[in-house]
Amino acid sequence: QLQLQESGPGLVKPSETLSLTCTVSGGSINNDNYYWTWIRQPPGKGLEWIGSIYYNGRTYYNPSLESRVIIFADTSKNQFSLKLSSVTAADTAVYFCARRGSSYEFYWGQGTLVTVSS
Amino acid sequence: QSALTQPASVSGSPGQSITISCTGTSSDVGSYNLVSWYQQHPGRAPKLIIYEVNKRPSGVANRFSGSKSGNTASLTISGLQAEDEADYYCCAYVGTFYVFGSGTTVTVL
């Protein structure tokens, strides 16, 4: 059964770079059926798609975040990662990694809270 | 790209039917039959309940159904149950990215 687990620091200082990793088990990320995705949810607010990476390394980013986001994968570890630079308090959120399937649907990890504060 | 518009809250009594709307534009909801719906209980990850406008994943109760007309998608919960009390989000594919709805809190009275 597919499982996605986010990991990374829960606290990041303003202006620094947020870094998270998603470890995938129960399936390979080197699979042309899926896009590996990051989505976030500020406390008490709605969901925001951050970006996705395809098995061939091609990436797609939310235009509103594109200048600050990098998503990359390590197929040897079956992981993909998110880097978000120059963070502010507005980037405080629960960050979910997810798998986007062939029907454009998302299957989610449990999420991890990242707080931006000095 | 703005969030899709959903009502902030919808309520109903057990056994009743409720409908949640998700209104976008001809560039998102209206362009593709690639609208999905997610249920989120407090403190939990969202769970897929509808994909491709009206398809249910295996294991999702058949009281959940989806539809679309023009730039508005809808989720209907028939025979409302206590466990359906949660937040619901629509999501639309927009070419190369995705936009979510603003979210609707369903309360079972």
C-alpha cells in the first residue's frame, strides 16, 4: 500500500529556505503514471498546490510561488523534496506531499507543520 | 489564479441531502472534466472522494456524487451521516497547474 511521509524542520527563520523531503514507500517514484506533488495549507485556511515533478525530472510550479520553489527527486532513495526560499510568516502551513494519478487526483501524505518564526 | 468559490458552510440533518457548489471560470472548471473533491477531517490529511467530476474511488460510499454544469461543479451527499461532518474542497486542473476551492465546512445538525 502506498505511503508518503514528509520530514524536515518544523521551524524555519524568516528569509531562510524551507526544506522538506517526502519518502515514498509501497511504490516507485520512477513511474510514468504519476506526478509527485507538494501542497500546503496555512492554519485554518484552504489548500494551495505548490508544484509537481514527473518521473523524468520535469517540474511544474504554481506561478505565484515559482520564483522561490524548487522540487527535485532522488530516485535511489525513492524520495522527492521541496525547497522554498526567502520564507515569511505567510509560508507557515501544513505541507503535504502527494501523488497525482492518471485521473488528475491526489493521494496524500499525513502532512507536516512548518512554522516560520524568529 | 484565484481559488475556486465554495460556500463557507453547509448544514443538514442526518438522512438529508446537501449539495456543495464549486464555481470557477471557463479557464478552469469549465475547461476540463478534471474536477476532484476531497474530504478533510480536523487534523487529518484530505481524502479523495470524487475524481473526474463524477467518479468515486473504490471504498468511497455511494452517497457521495459529483456533477458539473458549465463553470460550476457540485458535490452532493445523500443520506447525510454524522461522519460526513468535515471540510470539503474541490480541485480543478488548469492546464499545467491546479487550483483548489476555498473550502466548505459541512455540519450535521
